[in-house]
Amino acid sequence: MNITINAVKFRLAEQLEEFINEKVSKLGKLVPEALGAEVTLKVDKPSAENNKIADIKLMVRGYDLFASKQGGSFEECISEGIDALKVQIEKHKDKK
């Protein structure tokens, strides 16, 4: 699965990139027909708490799944976003 990571107005650390690739690639095992994923990271108001935002879009044939989470760290946001996408994946499988 092709994973694209966009960091808005900051440089992405290699460790964070590896973390994202590891977590998002696990979604590919749940949805074998997934075409790819886009992850967008941004910082909202650097002086505020819980200012990290992670948007995850999972592109699947015929539909897209999306989760956006805000928190204190990108790792936390990614983990919560993955959990939200897993719920969406289960709901979609139940509809079939």
C-alpha cells in the first residue's frame, strides 16, 4: 500500500515517519483492496495545548475512509485516528 505523508510547515522527523508507516500499513492488512493512504500533519497555534492535528485518508476502491484527530502529540493523534478508521472498516464490512 502506498502511504503519502504531508507535514504542513515543518520538517518530519524520521522516527515519526517510521511510526506512521508502521501503523498505517497495518490497515492494509484489514482492507486488502486499499489503494493507498494520505496522512497530513499540521500544528494549530504553536502556543496552545493539544495543538497537533493528524488527518488520515484511506483510499479504497469505491470509497474513502477519513479520520481527523487533535491531541498533544502526533503519535497520539495517529493512534486515535487508526482506531477510528478500524471502526469505520468494521462498519463497512458489516454492510457487505
